[in-house]
Amino acid sequence: ELGKQLDTERKRLEEAQTRWEDNQQRYESQRVALMDDLTVQRERLAQSKKDLATNKAQQESERNELSKIIATEQRRLKVAEAAFAEEKTRFDEAKEELSRTIRDEQEVVAKLAKALTDQQRQYELEKDNLEVALGIEQKRLSNMETQMK
């Protein structure tokens, strides 16, 4: 019976040894898989850091380029605003000069119209006087003709 117990204990020991070896292999496989995953994750992290640095540098470059463009456009805008202000001043001066010229011309036209009206009145008076004088001369002529007959 002691031999039987010994055989049973050996079998249990062998089974336990087999289970332990199986567990050890499983553990080793899981450890290798985890190390592989860790390596892949480290590589991804390194690539992500590299991509982030590249993106950051590119964004900085783009920001600098945009800043230069904005500064250039602001200078152009200031130049255009100054040119516009100068042109507006010239336009306002020309407009004022034109207004003065129009007023002066209107005064000249008004004076000419008054002179023309005065001249027409004078003409009408002279015409009336000439008609009266003609009438008088026609009567005198008629009287002279009558006397000569």
C-alpha cells in the first residue's frame, strides 16, 4: 500500500510538473507577445513624436509665411489707403474748383441774359421810335407830295 501511495504521489507530482511546465510555456509565450506589443507601441510612439515634431515645424513655417504675407498685405493696404486719401483730396479739390467755375459761369450767363434782355428792350424802344419817326416822315412826304401837286 505504501508503494501505491508512492505511485499516486509520483503521478500527482508528474501532473503538477507538467502543469507547471505548461504554465511556464504559456507565461513565456504571453511575455514574448507582450514584449512584441511593447516594442510595436514604442515604435508607434517614436513615429508619433517624429510626426508631431514635423507637423509642429511645418505649422511654425506656415505661421511665419502667413505672418509675412499679412505684413506685406498690411503695407499694401496702407499704401492704397494713402493713395486713396490723396486721390480723394484731389477729387474734392477738383469738385470745389468745378463748383466755383459753374457758379462763375452761371453769374456770367445771368449777366449775359440781363444784358440781352436790356438790349432787347433798347431794340424795342428804338424800333418804336423809328416806327414813329417813319410815320412822321411818311406824313411829311405825303404832305409834300400833296403840296407839290
